[in-house]
Amino acid sequence: MDIKHIGRNIAKLRVSRGLSQGDLGKEIGLTPSAISNIENAISYPSVDTLIRFASYFSVTLDFLLTDKDVKQLEELQLKSKLLTTEMFLKSGKSQNGLYEIDNKKYFFEERQNEIIYKVSEVEK
């Protein structure tokens, strides 16, 4: 278990619901600075606080504690993009696609009835 996963997951849930750190703090009984410290992996929430987060966001503790669900979601998004690209390429028209996910670029192109697929690291 990595403390960074907890903070990232809480921040994603909070932002997805359009809440400020202050709004979330009011809902679960923490100060905005306490929320910030948890999201930035400066402090570790107590079990009671984790339960309050999980209850408020209607997620499991496993979701808050790991990156498992994030990885599964990223895999589903990639598979969806791959299927969409494959459908376009099989449409008979000469096409190509470029997707960026995390630190990788996925490039697809149809050339003379073959599909070219390349993966490269994103330059920083």
C-alpha cells in the first residue's frame, strides 16, 4: 500500500464531484489543510477517516488504498480506443490514429491492407 494512492484517489474523487478541499472537509469533518495534506501524501489518514472518505464517495476502502481500479480503468480506456481504431481502419478508408495514455503514444495507420501499430514513450 502506497500513501500516494490514497491521496491521488481522494483528489480524483473530489475533483470529479466539483468539490473544493474546504467543501469536502466540511462534509467529513476535516480542515481544508488536512485534506490537502492527505491528497499530497504529507499525512496519512486514520482508519476512521478512510472509512468516512469511502462512505462519502460510496467507494470501497480497496479503491482508496490501491491503484488497482485506476489500472483497470486505464486498461478499459485503452481497449476501447484500440477497438475504435480497429473499426475505423477496417472501414476501407486509409486512416490513422494517435492516442496518448500516461507516458506512452500509441500510433495506428493503415497502409496497403496492413495495420501499422507503434508504441513510444512521450518525450518530456
